Amino acid sequence: MSFLRSLTATRAVASRGAPSHLLPLEPRQTPAPCPRGIPSRRCSGTRYNVPPSAEFVARVSGIPTMAKLPYRDAADGLDAAFVGVPIDTGTSNRPGARFGPRQIRVESAMLRAYNSGTRAAPYESLMVADIGDVNVNVYDLKDTCKRIREAYRKILATGCIPLTMGGDHTIAYPILQAVAERHGPVGLVHVDAHADTSDVVLGEKIGHGTPFRRCVEEGLLDCKRVVQIGLRGSGYSADSYEWSRAQGFRVVQVEECWFKSLAPLMSEVRAQMGPGPVYLSFDIDALDPGFAPGTGTPEIAGLTPIQGVEIIRGCRGLNLVGCDLVEVSPPYDTTGNTALTGANLLFEMLCVLPKMKYY
């Protein structure tokens, strides 16, 4: 109701003098012809969800949804959906990632409709909404994984591409189980400080340090189309990434990324991934903790936010079938900048999905 009141206020204010091309589309309205040379949301013959503009509706108003998009209780009829998975039961160090989806939504109020860097127009291209959170079991990680897998089966069955807000990185395992059921083994662009390929941690096979080992064991990944970017930190052996390389993964340690643009790397990654389905998994701890301190397992000397954006924009043209942004821990994010960064990276992911329109 709060969103509807905000939307009504938007239309009321806009009708008193805002340009007509800034008005949100009315439900079931037939779009008017677009004047030549004037970009407008009314140019499209398809009805899309339109976030209210901060030019007319205050960012601090309304119930927080991702990018102030409408809330839907299911993915039916959507091309893409933001979904939260609020768990930190698989975390090995700092807790708090269960609050990540909520804080990302709050900080996402800063997002606007167009990508000024790439000129992507996501809300003229895809029907997008926030479909809320998976109903996780914070007392039982294995049951939570089952709930995630079942929820994503339903999302993917509609043809919707999920854009996930974590939650700790454990969630990638059940999500990829559902993704592989629909698409077969997928390529993986994995951006992280850690390989997350441990076998057993404290006697447990499921946790945020093990998801991609489990995925390989179950045949969920096309191992020749896996790249891990930003890996770093001290290890339990001299070569912490030997197992990854043995599977056929391309491993890009952070030292290979220092002091350079990652656009050339992503050109190589696109060639590696080819036309097959690809999943993008981005752990916020891939970024240096100077930029993103609010995370569970920080490692120094990481990627910059600019490099993070380069990686995501470099995925343009890939057959992305799902994305996630994980490990935002608001209790350690005193300024909100980590969640703000996460929200912007998720927006960048939306802007490189298939069928995106660019001006």
C-alpha cells in the first residue's frame, strides 16, 4: 500500500508539470507512440514495471524493495527477479549476512532507471520485480539448502532469471542445483577472495567454503567454462588453488589484477564461456575491505569497485541464466557502503542480462 501511495504521489506531482515521458505507465495502459528522437518508457509496446523516480518520490519513503521496484509474491510473468536468501548459518567467521538482503534493499533506493556508463535501459527491456526472500530455516543449514533448491526450481520454471541477494556463499550450491536441472552443466564466473572449494570444514560438507566442490561432484558445472577471479589470502597449503586448476578452472589470482583494467581479461573470459549458459557468482569480499568492510571473511589487497564493475560489464553478451551477490554483513558495515556497493553491482548484473536494450 505504501508503494501504491508513493506511485500515486508520483503521478500527482508529475501531472502538475513533469514531462510526460517521465510518468510511470498506468496498469494495462496502451503505450502512446514515441516522438522521433525522444527516448521514453512509452516507446515500448510491452508493459514493464517502472520504479518511481526520486525526482518526484522521496527515496526515504515507502517499504524498501530492490531499486524500489514493485513487490511480487512469485516469478510468474517476470523476465528477471530480485530475490533474497537471508542466511549466515554457513559462515565460518563473522556472522551477519542474514541481514544482507534487507540492507541491500535499503541502500538500493539510490538506484535510477538507466545505466549512465553503458546506456542500458533495463526497465525498457525486461519485466522485473522484487519477489521477496526464500523462507529459510536459520536452525538447519541442510533444510535451508532444500528450501532454496525448491524455491529456485519454481522461479526457473517460469523462465525468470534470478538475481540473488545473499546471504552467505553456501546458497550458491542449492541455487546451482536448480539451475543445472533446468539448463544442464553451466559455465561459472566466480568473483571472490576465496575459491570455496574445500571438501570438509569442521566435519561438515556444506558451508560457505565448500559450495563449488559440491557443485563439481554433482556435475553442475562445465569445468572448462569456469573462471575464478580475485583469489587471494593466506592458505592451508602452498598452492591453495591446485584443486581448482586440476578440475580445469581458470584461476586468476588477485596479483594478476593489481594496477590494471580487467576489460582485457573479460574479453578472454567471454571467449572461454562461449554461447552456453553461464552463472555469475560475486562474493563482496572479492573487493578490498577498504572498499567493502562489511563482510564475513575479509582479505586485504583485493579488487577495486571499478574492477568489480568491469568484470560484470564484461559479462555482456554471455548467456546469463542467474546471478548472485553474497556475503554482505551489515553489522560490520558501519557506513552502509558495502551494501550500497552490493546494490549497485546487482544493478550492473541486471544491465547485462540477455535481451537488454542500450541507447
